[in-house]
Amino acid sequence: MEHLAERIIERFDGAIALIARVLMSTLFLLAGMAQIGHVKGFTESLAADGIPVVLGGLVFWFLILSGVLLVLGAATRLVALAQAGFCLLSGLMAYADLAEPTDMIMLLKNIALTGGFLFVALHGPGRYSVDHWRKRLAARAGVA
């Protein structure tokens, strides 16, 4: 049975990596898009969680741009590391009341996402990505 699973994974590795990147980016993209037109309120809600207001705009753009880059598989390892750091730090800052069940669940969600982003950083974007396409072009041109 394990051999069958390995064969399926090998055959669909690129597609599975693409699906994983899209699914992981969904949270970032939806969170960022939900703030379009509401950046001021968004920054105020971040301030309530102890995040300086000046970072609100940066967080907004980070959510959108990192989500798009991860979906495209562009600068994937760097973006995944940045998203891992963001998930861990934002989780620890926003969900610090571990006695509150909702905070605990949200913190664990952020920790799980951190692990997923670290996995993407470790293994790369897969075949269906801008990074892979650029690597193939460089190989054809004789640039390592």
C-alpha cells in the first residue's frame, strides 16, 4: 500500500505542490482582500492586539503580495520562510490568552501553518511554479 502511495505522489508531485501552495495562500489572500478599503480599521484592530499602527499597512501588503507570490511559486522558499515567521509571531502576539479556548485553537492553527510553510521552504515550490520555470530557462541558457 505504501508503494502505491509513493507512486501516486511521484506522479502528481507538481500538481500536489501547486494545490498545497494555493490552499496555504488562501488564508493570506482572503485576509488581505477583506481589508481592501478598510485598512484604517484593520490597523486599529492590529493596534488592539499590540501591533504598532504603522505596521498595519505593511501587514496588509504582506498578506496580499506573499499570498500571490506563493500561489505563483515565485521566490517560494523566501516567501514561505517569511510567512512561517509571520504566522508564528502574529499567533503569539494575537492569541496569547491560552486560557481562552478560541485563542488556543487560533494559536495552534498558526503553529500548524508555520510548520506547513517551513515544509514548503524546505522542499520548494514543485514543478508548476515560476521558480521551476526560471530554473529550466537558466539551465537551457547554460547558467547554473
